[in-house]
Amino acid sequence: MLTERAIRRRQSKKEGQAKAKLWLQTASHQECLKIANGGYDYGVTLSELRTTGLHIPHSQDRDYSWGFVKQVKSKVYHSLHKARRRPEPQWDNLLAILHNIRVGDRSNAHEHAIASILHALFTSSLGEPQMQVNIHGGRKRIDITYRNQAIGGFFKWLARHYKAQHVFVECKNYNPDPANPELDQLSGRFSPLRGQFGLLICRSISDKSLIAQRCRDTALDHRGFIVCLDDNDLCDLIQARGSLTVDPFSLLRQRFDNLIM
């Protein structure tokens, strides 16, 4: 026999689900923009969405609550693109350009292909991309540099807890797997003033456990945090970007957790 409190909780859950379903069906473009607050990216969290005033049903069924939030994110994401008159990224074209670059050829073309994909993936979080940035009087160079301007999601959390004012990207269009020299090259671009997080992007990784351990060694030696991605990882990020059931930053979160946990 249900107690009075349990009955009230069940009724409240049903009312919350009904309101949430109605919002998803009737929300206008302007309401989506209001929820997005002009800047929340697709990786915004449950608590951050609640601060916008959106009614998110409190439910003992966590899967239901997150399912609703993911649908809201998708609706807001498309509205933001419409408001900014920014076309949806042509993911197939971006990947085709990358895959048509032969391993070992045209490193500049590979860097520009990676920059285009990362810009489309993280446009609300990482801004002001710069190619071939010189540091130390030109004695060192960074393939791609982004300013971390995230106000939600993984990159906001990263900047809050670690030195991540900028995100540095090194592109390697060759085999074999990246080894210590490639990791040392990227970590040598880090500093407390510039930031200490970077992406090392290559074409393929045959031994992911070994490269993960090398990245972890770099972190444990207090030489910065490096996440290594290959072509398959980029495909996974793109697939997650358009999914209602997968956190688009889950891959980055998982790789980063492997560095520190």
C-alpha cells in the first residue's frame, strides 16, 4: 500500500513529465534561444540548464530526466544555428576531406582538415582559432591554438579546475603510433600562463592502451594533460554530436579521467 507521500511523489512525477513533454512539442524558436541564453553549448549540464529557468522534471528515474535534457539540448542546438544563420555542419564532407588526405602527405592540408572538424564540433566552446602559432620567439610552433571561451560543458569544467585558458592541438599525419617524442613536443608548448591541456591528433592508433599510459605518465609528471585522438575517435565525436542519447563530450571526459583517476 502506497503512503500518502509516495502518492504525491508519483503524481508530481506525472505532472512534471507532462509539462516536459508539452514543452518539447510546443517550444518556439524564441523560447529555445531564451533557454540557451545566447551561449550555452551542446555540452551544457543538467544543473546549468536548470539555472536558465527551464522546468526539468525531478524524477527518481534518472534515465528519464537525462533523456529529456538531451532532447532539449538538441532543440536548442538547432535553434542556435538557425538564429546565427549558420548552416548545419556538413559532417560527411568534413570527414571525406580528411579521409582523402593520404597518410604522410600534405601536412598543411591535414591540419586545415582537423581545424575545420574541431571548429564544427566545439564552435561554442573553443574560439579564435589560430594556425601555426609561434612561441618562444619563433623557436617553437603550435599547429592549432584555440581560446577556451566555454560557458558550459566539458571545457568550462576543465578551465575551472585546471590550467586550460587555451587548448593546443598538434596534428600528426603519419604512422606509426605517436610515442614519447610527440607527447614531449606538445607538452613543451604548455605553460601555466598559456594553459596545460592539448589534443594530439593522428590518423590511427594501433595500441591505444600504450598511448593512454604515455599520456597518463605526462600528466603524473605534472607536464600537462594530453588527450590523443585518431580518425575513428573524430568519427565517434561527430556521431555523438548529433545524438540524443550520448553526451557529445563523453569521449573527452573519459580520456581525461584516465589521466587523473
